Amino acid sequence: MKPTHSFAIAALSMAILTACGKAPEHNTQSVDETTQQASTYADDAANISAPEANKIPFEMTIHGDTRIDNYYWMRDDERKDPAVIAHLNAENAYTDHQLAHTVQLQATLFDELKGRIQKDDDSVPTKNGSYYYSSQTRGDNEYPTYVRAKDAKGTDQEVILDVNELAQGHDYFAATGLTVSPNGNLLAYGEDTVSRRIYTILVKDLTTGELLKDKLEGTNGDVVWANDNKTFYYIKKDLQTLLGYQVYRHTLGTPQSQDELVYEETNTSYYTSLGKSKDEQEIYIWHGSTSASGVSVIDANNVKAQPKRLIEREENLEYDIAKHGDWYYIVTNLNAVNFQLMKVQKDKAYDKANWQTVIAARDDIKLEGIDLFANHLVYKEREMGQSRLTVRNLTSGDEQTLGFNDSSYMIHAYGNNELDNPSLRVYYASMTTPGTSYDIDLNTTEKTLLKQQAVVGDFNADNYASERLFITARDGVDVPVSLVYRKDKFKKDGTNPLLQYAYGSYGATMDPRFSSSRLSLLDRGFVFAIAHIRGSQMLGRPWYEDGKLLNKKNTFNDFVDVTKGLVSQQYGDESKIFAMGGSAGGLLMGAVANQAPELYQGMVAAVPFVDVVTTMLDASLPLTTNEYGEWGNPNEKVYYDYMLSYSPYDQVNKQAYPNMLVTTGLHDSQVQYFEPAKWVAKLREYKTDNNKLLFKIDMEAGHGGASGRFKSLQDTAFNYAFILDLAGIKQ
């Protein structure tokens, strides 16, 4: 199946706003004042006070409505404006000052988080072609080393890429898209040293260990090899919008300027990605928007082949294909809200009338995906929020559903690259069971345990319990909730602190999964809850549809109503309720803070998408137009009015707000840093309370935070210290 686009959202740019109003003019005196003020904050920590941002009115008019944005000046596409950098540094200094008393707690938490991680750790080898591939982490290394061997035991193991070596000298480093040529001799990969998710593709000769001269700039980092072992396809990004929209064909040894453009996406509401069939015979260009999808096919054996659409794209038609001999198996929403599985002979696929039903549509069960093997079909479906995998023998039609002990869990297939594999590789976890890899015999469904995530220390799964319950929202809909707590710390008498998390956008379902970091909260008496609010697909595709576009407010209402329900059922102390969300989940935090601030003692809003209207009116910077199907297009008045009614930044008002920690990365490519920067400034101007409002900016990172397995734990420790301190837990 095709990879889905990341559940990320757009950020602001200048073009459309300039058309709607006038560009802000930076007042030289104001800039100097801001810079001087920031220097004062940074130099005199003893007398530090909350930064007060300058107000420079900027008018934006559309649909006869004029908005005044006093903090629009904080936007700097180059991230070099002295006034902006000074203001962000002042925010960091203020935050550090406000949380200086938690430094020891942060250190304790970091040691706990790091101490649970097995320093020397290997992933389970996965077969692809003639080799078994895996990754290793060693000692205090921040990054993995990728290795391969001719057998699963690794008896002739060789290093193919050491990311620790590549990362030396960089504050941030990410390697992505590692792809070996069909003959196993060449490795292509992408690297990003800024955290803008713009990758440079490099190629390593695995027979000599040397890098080739080929260097492809401005890409999304992914590569698909043609079968001649010297040609590959990649996606180039628009460096302004960061949208991957052009597919190029590159021949080794030739300059990037000579690469052939084989496909260009002209509809900016579509994402573009690449894939290859399991039998290595076809290369796929996947087209995906929030409400439609499709595929174009390229012959992997013909380096001059041009892509051909399987069928013409249609509004609201979604489908994925998987090749099996001369047949395509198709997961599609054609006449099926919760999707169905169909198949068709390859040469007849162009006409949907030829598509034959394999697994019919069902109203209460969502078909989520498939994996094909030589004589077996494995399909994943979700019923009442719980996923399951079923194995079907393609010859006899006999089926077996895989069983597990936990009542609520997550499961997915991974690493099944070979059609003739006798077993299915799966990853399994619950909120009390660490991540576990199994090989499952496709004929008998007998499980072979390959690895369970090690939790170093005195962890005992029996000390913890998880629950799954439903809480009725204000409109009568029952919302699923997953809970976990430590048994000897939980009394269910309304005295436990509680942290509630949710996302609720793009149909992304946050399955109950294990977190070793979370143990630091549970061991201190916290209850942790995931609210599976509308906007996800926890209860099928209709659950998503009921939390997007003109139904978006259901997402926020669900979160608030779950909080009230958990308090009324005494899962949490009403004076010690905390909320957390990131990216689109940060929008959720902003909307909830405006709607029901009295419910929460504290909130953590990570890389939050809070300036919804302004961002979605701007089609020239990252990802905006791709998200019209999720949020709506505010150039249409009905969507403008609805967005404006919940946009966290626009709806900030004079009221008391919870204690809040807001985080961002200066180089965030998904939600630009200035959205939370503006939001914090406006909150400071309007809020009527004396609660903490803290803004932490990682000046070297982007949307995903710090790179490296241990460095990122510092961010977690920082967030946890903020919450624990407010809860009165000092160690």
C-alpha cells in the first residue's frame, strides 16, 4: 500500500495576505527597542519579566471582514530578523527563569527516561532481496548504525551506513529513505541538517564504501530504483511551499540538471509519493489528497517508460493497489464508506466495472489495509475502535483471525517485503505491554516471538493496568477513551492527577501503545488518558468525517466532554487535570483553552497550529492548499466564517487561561514558528490571570523536535517537569 502523507499542517506566507491587506512595515525604533529589551532579559535573569511584544497593526480584509493582527511582524521567512530572534531568545530566557527551580527535577526525569532505554539495542532483521537489514544503537550514540547480513543471525554482518559519523558537526541531523539497489550494491539515502525536511540525496557504493559524485538537492529524500541498478526516481520539492510535486528520473553519473521530469503535479491539493510493487516489476507514483487518491504506474524494467494513470482521478474516490501476479488488489471507498477490497486483472483495471468484490463493505467495520503473499492475503480491519489482522488462504478461502491477550492494543504488519515469505511480521503493543515483534506462520498462525522492547530497571507490566471506556459527548455520541495507571497509585476516588492527550485530525488514529517515558508520570500517581475524539478514524471513516471541515468543532467538544466525564467518574482530581497535544493537536489545545480553560490546571501545546485562518488563506507556503480538504478553503465565506469561529489565535479573549507551556522549533517546516510566537504574545496581552505562560523555542530544530534518541528525551523531561511541578510533585 502507498505511504500516507504526514499528518502535518500548513504554515503562513506573504503572498495572499499582501493581496488582502498591506505588508507590515518594521519601525526601526520598535526593532531597536525589542532588541534592547531582549538583551536586558537575557543579561539580567534575576530581574527577568515576561516579554512584551511590540504591537504593529496589520490589516487583513476578505469577505468584507477586516482583522487586525498586531503581531504579524514576527513572521520572518529567512529566520534572521534581529528583532524576531531577540524576541525568541527573550522568551527562552524567561521560560528558563520561570522553570529554574525545576532543573533538578528535569535532570532526575532525564536520568529516568534515559535509564529505561537499552543502550545497546538491535532491531529485528528484515529480509529484502538477498540480505537481512537491521539497525543498531550502541552506548551513548544518538543515532543508529544500519547493517545487513546474508542470514538472519548476522554471521557476515556489514555496516552500510553509520548515521553517527554523518551527524558529526551538526546540531541537527536526519537520514531518511535508505534504499538499496536491486543488485544490492548501491545505497541511496537523504540527509537533512536543518530540520526543514528538505533532503539532499546521496548514493553510496556498498562494494567500496565510497560515495558517488551524484548529489541531488531539494528533494523529499525518498528514492525508488529502476531494475537496471543505475536509474532511480525521486521527488523534488517546491522550496517555497515545501510541497513535493515533481518526479524526476536520475541516471547515475549524470548531473541533476540533466534529470528527466517524468511527472509534475499541477493540482496543489495533492501530495505525491513513490513506491514499488512487491515483485519489483512496477514503480508507483501515488497521488493523495485529504479526500481522493490515485496511482500512476511505471514499468520498472524500462528506463524510458512514462507513467500511466491506472484510472482517471475522481473527486472523493480513494484507492490503493497491490500487485499479485496479473491482478491488482484494490482497497477503495468505491460504494463503501468504510472501504472494501476488490480485485481486477491488470489489463482491465482502467474500467471500474471490471473490479470484483473480495471483501464487501460493512457499515460498522473499517477495512484499513492489506498485505499480499504468494498464497495468502492478510487484511487489517477495525471494529468498535479495535484493530485486528486476519489471514486468508487465497486457494481455499479459509480464514484465521490473529488473537492476543490484551483487551485493547495496537497491531500492524511491517517489513513484509517478500511475496514468498512463509510468515507475517507484525508489531504489537498495548498501554501495558512493550512493543513486541512476532513472526506468524501464515498457515498455522503460530507466533514466534522475535523481540520485545526492553525496559531497563525494575519495570513489571503487572504493576500497571489499562482500561477502555466510552464517555458520552454533549450531542449524545459515545467517545472512546484509553486509560493507563499504576495499580498501587490509583484509587479511583478523584485524587489522582490526570494527563489527557489527543490529536483528532486527518483521520490519524492514536492507538493505545506503550511508552517507557510515560512510566515517570504513572509511577508518580498520574492517570494517562488518550481521548479518541472525532477527527480520527477510531470508529471508522464516519468518525473522521464528523470531525473535519464544517464539523471540526466536534473534535474540541469531544475533548472537553471527555475531561468532564473522567472527572465525574473520579479518574482524576478536578484541580489537577492537564492536557497535551501537538501540531493539529496543538490547535486542539488552543481551541479547548478558549472554550473551557477552567477545567485544566495546565496545558502543553507542542508546535501548535493556532493561526488557522491566516495560514489557510495563504497558498504560497508549506502545505496550505493540501489541507483544504481537512479544514476547508477560507476563500469561500462559509469556511472562513466557521474557521474564524474556532481559530485559537483569533478567538483569544479577556479571560483566565490555564498554566501553559508552548513549544516550537525555529526551523519548523509544518507549523511555522511564528504561529505559536504570535499566539503567546496575544495571550499575554489578553489573559486576566497570573498563571504561567511559557514559550520554549528550539533554535536548532523543526517540527519533530531535537534529533537523536537521547537529546529528544530532554524535551520530554522538560515538558514533564512543567506538569509535575504544577501538580505539586517536586521530585
